Amino acid sequence: MRVGLFIPCYVDALYPQVGVATYRLLRKLKLNVVYPERQTCCGQPMANGGFERMSEHLAERFEDKFRDFDYVVTPSVSCAAFVRVNYPQILDHACQTPEKTMELVEFLHDILKVRELPGSFPHVVSVHNSCHGVRELGLSSPSELQIKPFNKIVDLLRLKDGITVKEPDRKDECCGFGGMFAVEEPYVSSRMGNDKVKAHMATGAEIVTGSDCSCLMHMQGVAARQKYPVKFMHVAEILAAGL
Amino acid sequence: MSTYHSKRAKEFLKNPEEKISRHDQTFWSVRQKRDAAAAQLPEWENLREQASRIKAHTVTHLADYLEQFTTNLEKNGVIVHFAKDAQEFNEIAYGILETHKVRKLVKSKSMLTEECGLNPYLMERGIDVVESDLGERILQLMHLKPAHIVMPAIHLTRDEVGEMFEEKGISKEIGNHDPTYLTYCARQNLRKDFMDADAGMTGCNFGVAATGDCVVCTNEGNADMSTSVPKLHIVAMGLEKVIPDYASLAVFHRLLSRSGTGQPATSFTSHFRRARPGAEMHVILVDNGRSDITANTAHWETLKCIRCGACMNTCPVYRRSGGYSYSYFIPGPIGVNLSMLKDPKKHSGNVSACSLCLSCDCVCPAKVTPGSQIYRWRQSLETYGTENKEKKVMAEGMKAVYENYPVYDALLRNSSVANYIPEAWADTSLNPWSIGHTMPRFARKPFHALFKQAMEELKNGK
């Protein structure tokens, strides 16, 4: 199985350790992982802001770069969702990456069906269920829907020895990042972020974890501003701990 | 960077902390009641799918169902009118009232009359209009607009209502702001209006084509009160409220109040089919842009909306910015959509009020997908010339960097110097991020540089 690794722009710039953890994890699972050079952004930020036309060229480039892999894996929920849900409308031709692109957790859970992971992580963590993971990728059952509850992030985290996994009250309410929403509606956005971080802290967790660095970045910025004693880690970092 | 909604939201968020939290919690608790009510029906998701399909079917066969509905109404002696827009609706309503020499009109809740501005139109012409839904009555007395479509006055506190009632002489016990007492006072006060009104007007939640029933759901019984004494009943109804038959009514009835308030059914569900002996019943079917929406390929699904308000209750932005932060009389996710359909240039400032969390898409009983549609509205703002210019500059900047790899590479390799910018310098009005956040810290080396280095070290056998 040949896997193309997509490390989105902001993960590349701000959270390289998440890229490293993802790569290590996939290699540990004996996959042929390729990180194609000269990759940048999937085009999501412009499109969510209302400028989808500015994403077309990036979507074409993404399709070119990744179309020949069996799977494209990325440690970012909203980027994976953007490729899967929006590319078919943006690209005016048949494309292959929408169905091949997977967010790390769903790839591990659904494709590789990982049921054990070495290494321990003796900490209390609170899971952040990012909206596009919940409602576009199906990483967990949306709280609005009357379906059997499940949570793939929780399933994977529980494979680590010594971990205590919590979920906040209002478990899949938005943290208020929303890409350009955060700069266009900064007051509502930071209020949502503050409420969300407090809900995570109320679980007693030391660490907030999720599979989207952009939600984590937003909450981290809010928490630092408020001087809250809580840490943020991507799921990949926890899953790769002690490998 | 500021849109209409973001500016109004900023004002709302200046309220005391506990007031904002209470607003948020009030609507969230309605969402929780909705969840509990939905969870009791194993067929819930099936019902939503059915509701969506019935509406899609009806909207695409609207003319046929309207004809059937009208025929059945007329068979029962009801007088049917068609109004192409708000102006015509107001004129028809006034015409009927004038013919009957009506001086006082009692109304049960109708957002359509709000849409058409009927109350001021009638009052300017000397008709006393009395709202009889408690929330609407409170707002009318306070000269305020609804802040929510189902619970229009829930943003007010009992003290605010109590003080107003004292001022107006509606409540006698000064300082008694117990909701049950205040409701009792309102009921006593409204009773005489019900008794001496010359006409009653209701909205219509569902118009059943097969039978000609106008179905009105209320919790206060005020639709029945409004129509029991007066000899004239006028129903104000949007075209899209027509549904095929009782079987489809059963689907919507199970969804409406469970979604809206978490109740298994509203306290009263009234079927108005014909006038009482010696009385008259009129139905005014209002288009006001609705038939245009049927032809709008990107947004026709808004016509499936049954106005339960669930999208507002679940919307994290609505709960933290309030109903008055939107420029349209219907707020929240569905309101953003309806306002754009009404007048996109005027209401583009609401389109920012969405983090694209899509909770509304999942909560909506008729699968209107308001959130997904807001994404599409954003794409169209440039065609109206109402896109946010600063945001556009940002997007163009990002596009330029992402499309030019050498620039991207150079920027990322050097971006960590930005970490040395003191927080105080970053806190400027030009940097909206700094309003609620500290700046993120750039890595000393980006991932792509680390990867390249590691691969070279491997190759060199290190």
C-alpha cells in the first residue's frame, strides 16, 4: 500500500512535530509512506472565506501530486474534509483524490483497522471533536443525529496504556475557529473558544487533544491569552508516544 | 474586516458575562430538550428523511397542491386570496377588515405578517392590532422585534417583563415577577381583547391540500381564542406551507415541536377548515418571492423549512450573538439564508455569522442544510460586490504564497522570527486575531525542511 502524506501548510509552519508523529506512526505500521515535495495548501482557507475560485489551482495541483497513491493521509480533519467534500465541485473534471484522501484517525481506524498500539500515555486527556470530523468525515456520531454513538478518536486513544480519555460537556459544539471566521467575527469566535476550553478543563484533563491542529491552535491561543493551565496535543503525537 | 453581524455581535458581547452565558444556556437547554425528545423516537432519522422528501415533492409540485388546497377550501365556503407580495397581502388583509368595519384585530403568532409589515400597515389605518401570543404581546408592548421565530421574547428576563407589566398596569402586585403570576396577568389582560375584537388572524403551520385544513400549532391556545369570538377569521399563509395530506401532516407534526421546543406535541393543534355558522373565513396565500426560490437551484431547499427554530437553538454563533445581531427579521442559520434570498446586497453582512460547524444541517428536521448553503452564499458575495475587501486581500495573499513554492519555502523557513514580535506589538486593531488570542508560535524549522534534512541524513548514512 502506497500512502501519500499530506502535511497542510499551517501544520508545516506551526506544528512540524505533528507531521513527524504522523510519519513515524505510519512507518511503524509498515506502510510505504511518501511525502511528495513542494506541497503547500489544499485551498480550504480561501474557499471557506468565500473565494473558492482562488482554490481551483491548488486543487488541481493537489490532484496532480496525489492522484497516483492508494491513499492520501493527512493529520488534519478540515483539510481532508475539504478535499473529499468540496473538490468534486471545484474541479470541473473527474478526480481521484476526494475518495482517496483520509484523515489520519479514520485511516488508522477504518482502513488499517488498528486494534493495538504499543507505548503508554499516562495522562488525562479531553477529546476535541472537530466539526468537520464529526459532521463531514464521520469520526464520531454527531450529537444531533439519533444514531448509535461512536467515536473513532476515543477508540484509538484507548489503545494507549495508562491513558484516561474524557469528553467535554457539549461534546461536539464548535470551538469557534472556522478559518477566516476567526478574523471576521473575532468576538464571537474567541467567546466560543473560551467556552470550549473551559468545558475541556472542566473534565479535569491536563491535555486537550484532537485531530485538527487548527481548532487546537485557536483554543491554544485563547487559553494562553486567559493563562489557563492546560496543554494541547494532536492525536498523532499521543498515538506515536513511546513507539 | 467588520460585517454587519460582527459589529452587532461585538455590542451584544459587551453585556455582562452572566447575561451572555444565560442567553447561550437558555437556547442550549432547548437543544438538549430537543435531543431528549428525538431520542425517544427510534424512527427519528427516518422521519427527517421523509419530511425532506415530502417537502421536496411538494415544492416541485407546488401549483398542483395549491390548486387542490384552494379547491377544498372553497368547497368549505372559505374565501381564498392570492397575494404576490407583501404590499398586496397588506392591501387584501386591510380590504377584508375594512369591509367588515373591523376596529380591533387579535392575532395569534405569524412570522409572515412580520415579514410583510402588516401590523404597522393596519395601525396606520386606524385598526387596533393586538398580538395574543405571550411573547409577541410582550414585544409589542415594549416596541421590540422578535429575536427568535419560536420563542420571540425569551431573551428578556422576567424582571424586564415584570417591570413593563407594572408600568402598563397589567400586573398589580409590584415586585412580583414570578413567571406564573405574570402569565396570569397577561391572560386576564388579553381576555377582554379576545372578547371585543372584531376579527381574528392566525398564521398557518401546515395547509393540508387533500382536505383544505389550515393547521395551527400553539402552546397557549391563543389561535383558538382569536377565532372563537370574532365572526371573522383571516389566515395568513406562505405558499410553501401547503403539504399533500394527513399522512404527511403526521410526519411534520411529530417533528415540529420536538425539534422546536422538545415537546412531543404543542399543547394545541387546531385544524381550521370552515367558518362557524354566521361567520366568515378567509385564507390569504402569500408568494412574496417564494415561487422565485423554487427556481433557485442552489437554495430552493430553504422552502422545505417548517420554522421550528432548531437551527437557531443549536447555532453556537446565534447563542452568543443574539437575534438582534442579524439584519433580517428571521435570525440564525435559516435567517441568513432567507435574508440573502430576499435582498442579497442588503443582507450580505449576515453571511459571516457562521463557523461552518454544520450542526444546523444535522439538527434540521427537514434537512434544509442551512450551514452548507451559507458556504455557497459566501461564494456568491463577489457577484453582488459585497465581499469583505480585507478578507479578499488576505485570501489573495495566501493564494499567491501557496501557489509559489519558493516563496512559501522561504517564508516558512524564516517565519520563526515572528515569534520574537512582542505580544504588545501584535495587539493592534489591524490584527483581529489578537482580540482573543495570543499569536501562534512558528516552528524553528517547518516540517518540509525537517523531512528533507532527515532524508539526506539517512542517505548519507548518518
